[in-house]
Amino acid sequence: MVNRKELDPERSASAAFGALLRSLRDERGWTQDELAARMGCSGAHISAVETGRRSPTGPFAARADRALSTGDRLQRQSRAVRHTALLEGFPEYVTHEERAAEIRLYEVGVIPGLLQTPEYAATLEADAVRREAITQEQANERVALVAQRQAALVRSPTPLLFAVLDEGCLLRPMGGPAVMAAQFDRLLAFAEQPNTVFQVAPFQMGERRPFSLPLYILTMPDRSLMSYAESAQHVYLERNNTLVLPLLTAYHQLQAEALSQAASVAMIRRLRKGIQ
């Protein structure tokens, strides 16, 4: 081809989407204009997306999936482009979380997103905006993703959700008494659901706490395992069952050492009662 621009999928999320779109189009032997005709747009639009000059919207990715018969592959890839406020790798994790049969999480420091109220989530991101770590638009994006992840839990069959929170998650005040009261009420409601197990890892566990970073372990419908952990700047998405199994064993040990659900609920009720 004449003047065919080389693509570097490592350059950005938009570049990775463009490279995938071109690869799928090439597999079918279609020109940009032929794909555009099937999608109801222009060949120039296809070219701009493939070369990363134009970011793919959700509707664009959906039309491309239909035209190319790729299920939701491009739609999932496009989320990485739109979630610019997130650590690279987290949007991909979310696509797996939305299909998981079982979700096990451990959190340190803050209430995890799957259990946050909108007010708690907004307070958390507002501080990041104040520190100029992110923009207000990116903060809104993060809060919206919290709601999206929670909504994805309402599906059939309902996933089992195990949550162990370090005691520090409960003791760190966020947004004032009203925000914390509502957040504690949310945790109490979560613990009452038939598909959940809720526990607190108390400070008194000391060195017996097996994890120092937040951790998610997914059991997929085919019983394969996946884990996700993150530091301030990096994520670790592991799909190798052999490597995830030791984490699952450690998680079971964490649950054995943590407070029972009844004791955990009692702790939250005491904290909720003490809010002035």
C-alpha cells in the first residue's frame, strides 16, 4: 500500500485500539472505505482512528464490532482509551470483573470501589483534584466507573463477593460525619446480602496479615483464576492459575484470621453509633 503509516500499539491506548482495528480489517481484506461503508461513517474517520489521531467513542467501537463480527472485543478495548484517569491495566481488569463468578477483595486504607457510596467516591476523588493529581473531568470519570462496576454486579447468575477490609479503611474519616454514616450504612447493607461475605482484618492481626497491597482475586465462570493488585504507579494483572493459587490460599488464611462477619458488623455498628 502507498503511504501506509506504521502503527505502534505501545504508544498509547488510542494507538493500541487503532492497531487492533487495522489488524481485524486487514484479516478480512477490507479497505478503510469498505469498513466505513459497513459502519456508516467515512473512510477518513476510519483512518483517523487507526492512526490514533481520533479517539474511538463507545458507539463507534460498537458499530465496528458489529461490522467485523467481533463480539464486544473492540468495545472492551475502547474502554482503555476512555478511562484516561486510570492506571493502565485497570480497565482490562474491569472487563474480567464484570464476568467473574466469584470476586475476592482485600483493601487497605480506603473503602474499595465496589462498596463505596457515590458521596464517599466523590470525596476521595475531590482530594485528588485538590492536589492536582487529576483533573475534575478525570475525577468524574472515576466516580462514574465506581457506579458502573457496582451496577455490573447485578446480573444473573449473581456473583459471590468476599470482602476483607483492613481496619484502617473504617477508621479513616472521609468527607465528614454524614458521608461516613452513609458509608457505614452501605457496608451494613452489603453484609446482609445473600451472596456476600464481609470481614474486617483488625490491627491486632499484626504481622499475620498476608497482604500489604490491595488485592482482587477473580474466579471466572470456567473456574480459571485471575488476580489484580496495584501500587501507586503500577498494576499487576496475573492470569496464570499456578501463580494465583498461592494468593488464593493466603486469602483463605486472611479470612481465618480476620474477624467473623458478625463481629465485623458489630464493629461497624459501634463506629456508626459514635458518629456525631
